[in-house]
Amino acid sequence: HGEALRWCQDQALRGDREVVLAAVEEHGEALHYASEDLRHDRNFVLAAIQLNGAALAYTTWSFRRDYEVVLAAVHRSGVALAYAAEELRDNFDIVSAAVAAEV
């Protein structure tokens, strides 16, 4: 279950890409409990977002401003738009993708 990472004390598991991605797929909040290294790894964050767009809420501010990351998130889940940086919430392509994801 994705929420289990929250209670995991083993830092090696929190840094294991496969374990964290499986957890994020189930529960986006799991990204918040990933190792610092994973949370700052753009490729990892993109992979996580593609599994669960709502995980955008648990990324660093720099990823919430990253056009490609936000676009991937809203493609997966339109509600992820709420977690994007304000300047991206007005972007036509991002808003269009968010609306399409919810239809």
C-alpha cells in the first residue's frame, strides 16, 4: 500500500526508486516520504508524476514551476493544476491538458 512509506524508517527503502514509484502509484503523498535525493531528481519526479499526477503536490517548488513536469502531472490528473506554480495555471496548454484529463 502506498501510504506505508510514510511509516518506513529504512532510509534505503525510501531511496529505492522501484519501491517509491510503486508507493507513489498507489498514493501520491508517498513522494513526500522519498529520500531527499529522489525528491530532487528530475527524471525520478517525472516518472512519479506520470504514475500519479496528484504527486505534484509533494514535489519541490522548482518542479511545480517546471513546465514539462506540470504538463505531465495534469495529463495524468487535471486536479494537479491546483499544485502548479501560479504562472503555469494560466498557460493555455497546461489548462487544456488539465481539462481534457478530467473529461
